[in-house]
Amino acid sequence: MAEAQLYAKVANKHRGRSSSALLEPLLAKGFPAHIAQKALVATGQKTTEDAVKWLHSHCNDPSLDDPIPQEYALYLCPTGRLHSRLQDFWKESKRQCGKNRAHEVFPHITLCDFFTCEDQKVELLYDILKRVGDSFSQSFPPSISLTLHASPSYLGFFIDDSQANVFKSFAAAFASEASALADCHVKPSLKQFHLTLAHRFYPHHQKTLEQLAKCINPGEPCQWVAALYSRDMRFVYYQTLRALFQYKPQNIDELMINAGDLIYVNPAQQSDVSEGWVIGTSHRTGCRGFLPENYTERAHEADTWVKHRHLLCETNITQLLPSLCHSKISCLVSGKYYRADLNFPSSLPRQKDSMKQFECDPPLSCCGIFQSRLIGKLDIILLQIPETLEKASKF
């Protein structure tokens, strides 16, 4: 009943044509526009080859023509050494204390929770993410302060309020534009921003988990990215299994699986299945059937998610470099910045003492930035010449 209502809700949605250059080769191969768009979205709109491979794998998918959209979420994710330390914690906590709810998803901070978007409008989300990110490029904090918090059922890092407010404003701006331009109902996260380490664990594991968490240095070098992920909304409440071995069907109602395949399984549908078997849907092919349970293991919920685009959340330092090409045109009038022409930055970074600190250092022009880069590259070349000559003399 719920599935029928879901289909009815989206069946009459208008299907526009994507402007993506990736779509044209698929249309030239004879794929219908809405199916080609579905393949591109399912593969993160990365390459035409990925979409073609997905279409060939799903040639027998009974839901291929269904208009069910994907669900999307915007996460703030750590990269670099901090991400590696968090992954080490995940692995060790699972070994010592068993699996908990946090293991289902990679380390992240939720900016905007899951929302639906029609396939032909997904590119608008990419454009909005970039545009909003550019507008906040001078506001993102250079680093994020994390404070460990523990309770009998939760363990995680919380973000400093002043820094969290910047990302909340960023998430609110993305949600506002996505709702208006892409016709999505997007809600920015209103909770205190946090990065979950462990959740819904046994109380007697709290001490062990805290000791492991204290081994993580939250000040480790890290770049944070705002990443857009999608998932298949039909299988949100299903379990995810991973095939350990290949299985070739012996009967028409059995599912063909390869080692590594991910399978969606609804626990509520297993009561009438013979012991030792499960019925599920293949993530790789979209086909449904029976398969031996001992050929599988539990996988993580996020293993089937698709990463689409990401934005590096760091201050744009190109406008913070010392000026090597001073302009004779003053852009500071009565303490306010005015863009003299298109060769100047659209805005200046914030300073503690308002605009006074810029009075002795006019804004760096675009030409100045280009010249600075050329000079920097020339310096590197000049420094390498003596070493090159020394090596050549040995021959």
C-alpha cells in the first residue's frame, strides 16, 4: 500500500530534459531520456561509461521505467589524517565492542537531511552547491574545533557554536535555493552540529569506547568538504547484505549474485521464506529473488549510497595574499569597499578592525593574482636550475 502511494505521488511529475553533456551520448544510443537520466543519477553523473554499464546491468530490472526519484543529503565530511583516525576508531570499536548504529554510515556532520529531487533537476543541486559555496568562501573557518561528549548511549564530537553557526547559515542558504529553484523540500539541520562516534551501544561498553575516542586528536590536519550523497528511497528501512560468493540460480525465482554484490533485504518479508534462504533485491541489477543466506554477510547502510559532488569548505586564500601589484585606484571610500571594475575581487575578507587594515594594502587585482603565480613559478624554476646543472655536469 505504501509503495503504491509512493508511485502515485511521483507518477505525474513533469520530466524535463537535462542540459548535461553526459545525456546526449546516451540518447544517441537509443535510450529513452527519462531512463538515461535515471542511470546518470544512479552513478553520480560522473561518466557516460558508468551510466551505460549501469543500464546494461539493469536491463532486466522491473522498476527501470518507474519514476521514483532518489533521496539526497548534504553532509560535512572530514578528510585527511583526521578521517583516517576516525576510521581506525570505527574499526577498533567494532572489534572490541561489536557493531553499533554509528558503523552504518561514514564519519560526517549532517547539514541537510534527506530530501527528494527529480532526476532532471539534480544538476541544479550541483550548481546551487557551488554558488552557495562561493558566496561563503570568505566565511568558512580555517579549522573546526571539536569537543568530545559522552553519555550512556551516545559518543561523539560537538562543534564550537561560533563555527557551527557559519555552517548552519551555509546549509540554510543551500536549502533555500534548492527549495526555490529545484522544487525540493529541503530542511537544514537545526540540531547542534555533531560528528557521531558511537550510538545505541551497550552501557557497559561506554568506558571502553571513551578510552578509544580519547586516542583521537581532533586537532589532526583536516580539510572539510560539503558532499552531496543519494540513496534509493525504496530501500531506506531494509537491511543491506553483501555477497561473499557467487551464486548461480537453480530455479527461476532465485537471484543471480556475484561476490561483492549488495542486496536489499526487508526483514518483514522473511517470515514465509524457507530456513537458510532470504529474499532480496540486487543493488547491482535491480532484480529480485531468493538466495542462500550463508552466502552473505551484513553490510553497512551507506555502502549503497552514491556520492555526487563535493565542495571544499575552506577560506579562499587567493584574496588574502599580499598585494604584489598595487592599484592606483582607491577602492576604499568612507571605510567601505567598492569594486572599481571587474578586475577586482567582488568582496574582501572580514577583518577585526573593519576595513581600516586594508587602507595601506589595496585589494589584489585579478591581474595581480596572475602575476603573483607567474613569479612564484619562476622562482621555483630558478631554484631548480643550479641542481639541474650540477646533475648534468656529472654526466
